[in-house]
Amino acid sequence: MANSPFRTKHSLAKRIWHWGTFVTISGSLLTVLLAKTLLNSKTNIPVVQDVLQKKGVTVNPDQAKAVTHEYSDMAWHWHIYLGYILAGLFAFRILYEFFQPKDQKVIPVLKKAIAALRMPGNDKKDAKHYLLVKYLYLFFYFALLVQTCTGLFMAYSDDIDNLQKIRHTMSDIHSVFMWVIISYIVLHLGGVLLAELNKRHKGVVSDMINGNKE
């Protein structure tokens, strides 16, 4: 990537946020996967009944559900804890933006991308790709904002009766943006892989680790 005119530097704060967010989102998605599959309370009811039946204990579906529900709740509790961490990381992202070097702040970087596309002599294909990546970053920040806000709403709405009416709507929005974030992650990882396979742009991962120190 040393020959690319669009190589980006990353501050320590950004690198901490990037990898912290990646780990937190990955963990959060894992809790959802576990809660919906291996720890799903409904699908595990027959399993609990069969196991207890072999031990000479007979329980009805409601009693078995009480057992399976505990494990499902554990996964969702971890999901909530990770949601708090993600909210903290997002707040950290907003805060450190004010202390970023000017050439690494969101708006100046976006202006640079637009200017690069208009500048004669620049590789238009690279410039368009650079600008598209920056717009996708902004969209990802927006998706994180929605996901964080809806998640916090659901975490606290149980204690406020008036908020129960729109909790289902918030849950639907939260679920939709979960898939939006998953799609972005897949697209992002695919783009990173392609960049690493391209000699001209190689070094994207190492730049996010060492900050692209020259």
C-alpha cells in the first residue's frame, strides 16, 4: 500500500476503538447466535424432558421451559452487557473525534476524498473507491448509533410502562440494523481481503495495527 496516494493514518485512539468495536460486536453477535440456536429455550424443552426421563424424572413442558429459559437468559444478559460496552465505545468514538489530528477527522477526510476525485491526474478508479469507503464508514457510524440507541431503549424500557408501547417497534429496528451491521462487516472484511491481495494496496491490516507509521 506504500504506493497508494490514498493511504490512511490511524491514531492510537482510533485503533483501540476499531479493534475494541470489532471484538465487542463479534461477541454480541455470538450471544445472539447461541440464544437463537444451542440455547434456544423452546427447542431445548424436549431435550431436557428426555434427559430427565432417562433419570426417572418426569416434567411437563412448562417445567422444562423454566430450566431451558435460564440458559437462554444467560446469553441475553451477556448480550446486554456487551451492548453497554458497545455504547461506551461509540461514546468514546465521538469524544476522541474532537482530539484527532485534523487530517484524520471525519469531515476533513471526507473533503479530502471528494477533492481527490475532482483533482486532475489522480486515478479516478482509486479516488472513487476511496470516497465510497468513506461514505460507507459514515453509514456504519449511523448504523451503530441506531443499534446502540435502540439497544439501550430496550434495556431500560422494561421499567417504564409508557415505553412498553413502542418497545416492539424498537426491537424490530434493532433486528434490522443487526443485519445491516453484519452486511457491512462482511463487505468490509471482503474489501480488506481484496486489498491485501493487491500489491499496490497491501498493508491495510498492519496499518490498523501500527497506525501506518512512516
